[in-house]
Amino acid sequence: MVDMAVKASDISAESPRARTQRRNDLLFRGATLFFALLVLTLLGGVIISLIHGALPALKAFGFGFVTTEIWNPVTEKFGALAPIYGTLVTSAIAMLVGVPVSFGIAIFLTELCPAWAKRPIGIAVELLAGIPSIIYGIWGLFVFAPFLQRTVQPFLINTLGTIPGIGAWFKGPPYGIGVLTAGLILAIMILPFITSITRDVFETMPAMLRESAYGLGATTWEVVRDITIPYTRVGLVGGVMLGLGRALGETMAVTFVIGNSHRIASSLLAPGTTISAAIANEFTEAVGDTYTSSLIALGLVLFVITFIVLSLAKLMLVRMNRKAGT
């Protein structure tokens, strides 16, 4: 009887604590659910605002808005094809240049770099991510563009510009500024993001796998190609998509060096524009509902492009995981 009384007293003593824990757990779940729903609400609000603001332009021009090159505020004729083209081409150039360089730096830091140099190089790469985009733009306009105009662009015109087929991409006068310059600036800007994520992902691979491959006689290239990259492919794709998202939405740096011309030129050396650059340049000067709505419609187009890119990346990851599972 005494033991039963003791157990009953223990239960009664612990029940307030249990109730407190249960109440705290419910509060914690409610708070996290609120934050999750808040993100969805904000995203929905952005989408609704873009659609509402873009409706006048979409009603006026229809599907022709995304297939027309002309952009004339005087006659209120607007088309998004030139900014869409500039956005996709500059981002493609940035990825073609930035991804291999980023992977190379990450591989060097994790596989080949001496211990004394690993930390300084890693810090230098990460510091690039902290530079404001407007600084990249000023540097690109006053230093990088003149350098390209004097050296790189004349070389491309005299060599690649004479090759049938691809020669049209490198013809014309060397302006310095242009689509190619903007793409290279973007490549420099996305480099620290992709490099940092790739390096961190490479370091998550168990050392036993790497050491076992070396013990079997594999070279560094074979270890990276056959062990490291397949093991970390999901993280690598995530890092690349982060860099692509930065390239698609970058504004100030591109605005400084792309030339801001609403036309599509076959040459990568010619001036062009992007969606974000067009919005930044013209939104404060937009007069009239159609003009303002057309700029908001550009933002909606950029949102759709980003959503499609991220969706394709997710689909690719799912297929890669299925293939690896089979």
C-alpha cells in the first residue's frame, strides 16, 4: 500500500510537467506551421500582385508581348523578346564560364591544395560573395569593359569571327560593353556561391570512400569523376541552380555593362538588355498605365522563367535519384 501511494504521488507530481511539455510542443508546432504558411502567403501575394499589375499589358498585347522585339514608349508598343533573350543568353554565358571554374576551384581545395593555402584561398573566394553588385558594375564599366575592348574582343573578331557558322556571334565593332561582357561579369559574381557550396558538398563525402579509391590505385581525376561527383550530385545541382538563380535576377552589375539596348543582335559583342536591367532603368520614368504594366509584366515573365528553371532542376534531381536507385 505504501509503494502504491508513493507511485501515485510521483505521477501526480509529474503530470503538471507533462502538461507543460505537451503545451510547449503544441505551441512549437503551431509556430513552425505559421512560419511555413507565412512563406506560402508571401509567395502567393507576390504572384497575385504581379498578375494584377501585368493584366493591362497582357490584355493589350496578348501572347505577342513575349514574341515581339519592339519596345517603344512613345507609341506605347512593348514587347519582351529582347529582354528575355538578353536574360537567357547572359545567364548561359555565366554558367558556361562560371560552373567549370567553380568546380575546378572546389576540386583543388578539397583534393590538391596544400594545407597552408586552403584557408587563404577559401576566404578569398568567399570574400567575392560579399562585394556589392554595384561595385562589380562600376569595375566592369571602367576597368573590365575597356580591357575587353582593347584586347579580348578584337582577338575574338579576328579569329572566331571569321569561322563560318559561329562567326556571326563575334562580329561587329568592339564596344567593350555588351552581352558577352555582362555574361562574364555574371560568371565572376556567381563563382563564389557555386564554389563554396561545391566545396562544402565535396567535404561531406566520407573519407573512407576517397581513401579506398586511392588504395585501389585510382588517380585523383578518377576519384573525382567516379566517386566524388556521383556521391555529391544532388548538392552540386543545388549549387549550380543557386548560381543560375543569381545570374537570372542580377540587376545593377548587368545594367552597367550590357548597353541597355532593346534589340536582339546576332553578335555577342553588341549591346543588349535583360529583364531586370530594363525594369531598373525605366520603372521610375514610366508614364502611363500601359508602360508601367509592361514593366510589371517583365517581372512576371522573369518570375515564370525562374520557376520553370527550378522546376526542371527538381525534375532532373528526381530522375537522377531514380536512376541511382535502380
